[in-house]
Amino acid sequence: MARRFWAPLTAAGSVLCIAGCGLVPLVTYLRNEGVRSALVVDSYDAWADKHTGIDHPYDVKLWNVTNLLDVLEAGAKPRFDEVSFRLTYVEECYDLEWVDDRASYTYGSWWNYYPADDGEAARLNASEFVQINPVYLGAIADFGGSEAALFTGLGYVVLANVVALLEGFVDGVRYYSVPTYLANVRDTLLSGYSAYFPDAAAVAAQWGDFAVVGASLSTLDASLTTFDVGAVGNGTYVALWNEATPYSLLTAAGYEVWLGALGGDADAYGAVAAAFGTGDAAAVLAWLGALIDESNPYYLGAVAAALPAGTAAASWEDLRDLQFANGTLTAALYGVGSVLSLRLADAVVVAPELGAYAAAVGAPVALDTAEANAFLRVYANATLSLGLATGLYAASLGDYSVFADPTYVATGLTASNADLYAAYLFSYLPESFFLKGAVVGYERDWTTALADPAGLLPGSLALRSDGTGRYNSGLFTRRTAREILFGYDDVIFSLVPPELSTRPLAYNGVMGKQYDDIEAQEAAGAPLTYGLKTGKDHLDDVGQYTLWRGITEVEDRSDIPNKDGSSYTCATYASQGYESCAVWLDAVTMAGLSTSQVGPFRHQNRKAIEIWSTEVFRPLTLVHDKEVTIHKVKAGKYVFEDDQFYSGDCAYDPCDESNADYRMAGPAYVAPMATTQGGAPAAVSFPALGKVEARFREDLFDGLPDYSKRSHGSYVAVEPITGVFIEGHKRVQYNWNLDAAIQSAALWANVFAREPAYAWPHLWIDDGDEITADQAKRFVRKVYAPVMVAWAFAIIAGCLGLLALMGACWAYHVDEHLLPTKPYFATPNEEGRLDAELASFEPRPSGSSL
């Protein structure tokens, strides 16, 4: 029977072995075709799977300065605390459009960041941090890139505020001197015209109804023109001249009601009309309006009579100018040399007058009324103020023509007081009056106001215990975590005239403008259009950028669209040594991958991948580190290549000359981002300023944790068959570049006690995500399992094939060597015929031939 089976066994074994060898490649091919079909984004469903319903964790770590006051006052090292917040990143894409026969596509993107839960939302609102104020840095960028340029540019604006302040003071004198004026006239009449006015009642009768003289008192004394009303009833004028009544014109409280009614206060008018009738109330208000009108020389003369003898004031404007020049009005009325002591506004913490400042610094200047008027008129004008700065700079080089210019000569400018003028206009007013007072909000020790009106003595001006001021602006600010991340209103926005700014006066935080929905974003015209390759032509290209925020390359700052649709500001930053409008030496094309997909099927031959970085506007390289397994899914781990953050300036070590193309001109491992909303000079680095040399880290700051690649490093894990990122952490720190040549105000001198220029930590982000256990199970089932099953069947088939072949070999061996040699006959007749032939066979003789 063995002879019957070795041939079929051979055939069966061969088929099984061939099937076993071909099954795995076949299943792998089919699996790969499925992967290819899934990765190529050539249908709406494929696009929607990739670009809609996106959300993942997004951690933010904020640095809080706990000892700012010691830093500012004593030059202490800033000490930081790190506080973490958990957010959720949510993204939805829309408006899909296919390009080049579906070789690529474009789409709009809307995204927001939300607190991970209600607890985090409460913490965001409640937690406060002391940090650098990017709004102030942006203001510096708007005005030429340095604080000195900011102060020079704002000199005329601040002087205009001084003019407004002094005019407000003089107006206050004009409005509120009426009770004093009436009392003085009464006393004059009682003493100088006693024959007519034996008592105060007679004065009241004359004022109210001409009852004594029968006509206006101007007939007796021209200076008393407009004193009396002459048109109200007895009950009215008796009450108004009686200091015991509620609406008396001789008391501050009573007069305040009449002034309010004159100004349109309905309640005040109702009160006096009810008390005296509408006719008498209207008559008194008409008289009061005419009396205090700026055009009334008689009332002005009566107020100016308090000035020192020989002091001429032909207008209320003259009183303003005299006050500015030498404090004449406050000295005459209140016995003080500046409006500072009157505490007119919380923001006024130093004397605004030129005369008060000049006396305080030991360089008194004597301006007459005309010179003071010209000073305020000329230097509150933008063109003329900057012309003075230019002229004084020219004078320092030997060109003294400014001192012969009639425009400036009229202001009292001479070569001997030029330094005083420059210091007052371009240093004292912007820094002490404006920055300390209206922007930062220093607290004033009012006991020193008379002795130290310019705030030059220690202790005259003070910050709050946390190092910030009342108005919470300037170089440092205290803000909630929500404000830091999503923006806030700064007092600077209300102080800088909008026409002076090159951008909208708004700050949307590190996270950028947050739109409630796609419709709101579209209505704002935000340029958030992106483009990616589909992988249809070349699968390795899947996920490659073709468009980023509507642009294909970036060279200048203005090329980079903001999320809110505004453009970035260009300004010269001395700290970076270049015109910061030019971000790169040459245009950088939007190259590299989005952070989710690389070309598939590369397995072990992919040594590095390139990813486009929004943080530094350049493609970044991640190199292969090792093989890892995440939830039973095998992947290659790619880590950030450190030398991409080397300096491009080999004055710093280590350096990489190729990075000079990217304007890397600072300390190693700190890359100038060169742009944020508002133009504040930002830089990115490893978290906690990792890898930065000690002079820019340990020697400058306390409290920063040691850098750990495990905790602070960036990496992605790429599954090689699909090219999909199955785990990753992008960890980047945002810093603000500070420079003593830029932030040059004396307020910040101790900030630069150790280094003249460096990066100040702001916050760092951990944008991380990984495949879940359920996703990994599905992946294994769809990608690994078919091949694993194919291998199982291939092994089984191979084994069965080998067994069949072995059986065939055994059958053949038995057939040829072990069974008897009796031939096999198909039928009994054939066997009988052969037996008969053998029986008749006769052997040949020996030696015969056949």
C-alpha cells in the first residue's frame, strides 16, 4: 500500500509549504494596503477622522516670583515657584478644500484651551502670580525698541497730561473759589463801604435784589462787576447768604449743590428748584455761570488778587503757566509749591511742575509767563518735542542751531539749561511722573511731599510688598493664571493714545485670542488656514505642511499672522543685535511634518524626523533614540536634537554657526522666538532653562529645578508600520528677553545686577498625548493580529507540509527498499501468464552471448 501514497504526500506537502511561505507576505501586503488606504487623506471621511473632534491634555507650568521687592530694592536673586495647571486642548477643523487633484488639501482650524475640570477653572481664577509684563515690553517695541526711545516718544504725551492736570487744577480754583470770593466781597463791603452796608444782611439784599444801591455794585467799584444777581426774592438771598442753611453759597457743601445743578445734575437742580422755585433757581444758575466763565475778567482779578504783588495774570491760562513755572498759585492759595501736596489724583506721586523739579535737583530755572506758555505749547506737540530731542543730540555733536531757533528760544531754552530741559521732558516726566505714578502706581509717603516733591529721597515712594504697584503695570505685574494665559487689560491701554500704537491695544495672553466658536473666529477674519499633503502621490509626504496660517514661508516679523488677525510689530532690539523685523536671514519655507504623522513602512531605516515648530517658526529635527513598547505597541522613540538650540554666535559656548541663519545670537539653548502678540521680545528654551550655562541660570535665579530629560525633554514615539505618533511630549518654555540697554529706567537697575542681558522665565508647556490602552488593543487587533494569525497558520501549514513530505519520503523508502521485490500485477491473469513463461524458460550455456 505504501507505493500508493508517497507521490500524493509529496504533492500535498509541497502545496502546504508553499502556502506557509506565501501566507505571511500576502497578509502583510493586504495589511499594508489597508494601512496605506487609511493614511492617505483622499476623502472627506479620512480628513474628518484626522481633523475633527481633537482633544488632549495640555499642562502649563507657571513661574511665580516670590521675592520681587527684594530684587528691585536690594538686587536679590529672583526666586521662583513652579505651579502647574491642567488644561484640555480642543480643536475642530472646517472648510476642507482639495488641491492638485487631491495631492494636498487646505482647511480652517479653530482651537481653544479649557480648564480640565471645575477645580482647575477655580484655581485659574484664584491663583495670582508675579511675573514680567509683556504688555509693557510690547509698548517698548511700539516706540522704537528701547525704554529710552519710549520715554522720548512719550515725552510730549506726558507733558500734555501735565497740561491737562494743571488746567484741571486751575479750573478747580475757578469753580470752587466762589464761596471765598463772596466772603471776601462781603468783608470788603462791610469794611470799605460801611455806610451802605452796616451788616451782612445788607450785602445779601444788594446781591439778591440791588436793594441797597438800587443798581449793580459796579457803579461803586468796577472790580465788583458781575458780583450781584439783582433778580431773586428776599427769601432766596437771605437763605443763600446764611451759612446755616443747606444751600448757602458761602459753604462748600451748599455751593457744591449749586455747582452740580449748573453742571447738569438733575437731582441737584431738582433740590434747589424745590427750595427756591424754578425762577429764582434759574436766575442764580445764570449768574453763577456768567461769574465763573473764563471770559469774566472781574472774577479772575478777584482770584488773582491772592498772588504776590507784581504778578500779572491776564487769563486763567496765565495762572496755569505761572503754576508750572514756579508754583505761584498753590503757594498763594495753599502755602505749598506744587499741586502734588493737594493730592489731586492717586496717580500724581511726584510734582509735575518744571519749577518744582528744577528746585528739587538743585538747578532752579526762572521762566516768565510767556516762556512757560511757550514751553507747554511747544513741547506738548509731537513734532516739536522730538525736534528738541534731535536738536539737543545734534548739539552734543557740535551743532548748536537749536539754541538759535526762535521756536525753542521762546521756551526759555539756553545752552545752560538744556540738560535740565532734556532731563525733565525725556526722563523725569516719563519715568517718575508717568511710569512710577500712572503706570506702576507707587505709593507716596505724603509726609515727605513738601520736602521731596520729586520723589528723590529713599522712602518717599514705595511699592507693595509683592513688588508691584497700585496700577499693576510696568515691567512687572501681578495677574491671575487665567489672565497670564488668556490675556488682560493693562492700564497702559488707557494711557497711550490709540493713534500712537502700531497695533490694537489688547493682550490675549500666551495662548492667544480665544474665540467661543468657529463663527466668531470667522467673523474676526483670523488667518488660520492650514495645508497638508495627502500622501496620494508619495506616501512619505503624508502630513507635510504646504500652508501654515495662510503663508508658505516666513522671513520678516510681519509675515507671521497672529491668531487674532493682527500683525506683529517691528522694532530694533539691541539685545539681539539686529532689526527684529527680519526673523531669519533668508526666508524659511514651511517645511516639516505636523505633529501626528510621518511616512509609514520605514521601520529601522528612519534615523531622524523633522517637525514644524510654531514656537520658533522653523522645522526642528528629532533623532532616533531607542525602541520602546507602549501598551504592547512597538515604536521608535525620537528625541529633540539639542544642538538646534545652540547659539549662532560663537561668542557663546557651545555654538553652531549654521544657527546664525536663524538669528540664534544669544546664550546656548535659548532661541529667540522674536515675536509674540504686541512685539514683546520672547525666547524659547528647555523647561527650567535646561542646559543653559550657570551664569544664565543658577547664578541668576533661585528655585528652578534641575533639568531632567525624563521630565523636561521633548520626544515622540513613532509606530514604524503606520508612521503614527503613539506617544509624545512637546515641552517648551517661554521666556522674556531682558536687556539693561532696553529696560534702562532706574526702577529696574537691580534686575540687571548680575547680567546685563538674559532670558527671564515665564512659563512652560507640556503638550503631551499617548495612545490609550483601548486604542492600543484595537491597533494590535487590526495591525499586528492579522500578521500574527498569518504567521500561526503559516507555521501550521509549514509543519503539516513538512510532515507530509517526511511521510512521502518514508513511503518512498519503504517502497524501494523494505518491501519484497515480487512485481506488482494489476490483475491475476497477468501474474499467471508470467508464471507460465518463466516455467518454460531454459538458461543459456555458460559463455554464450545474448
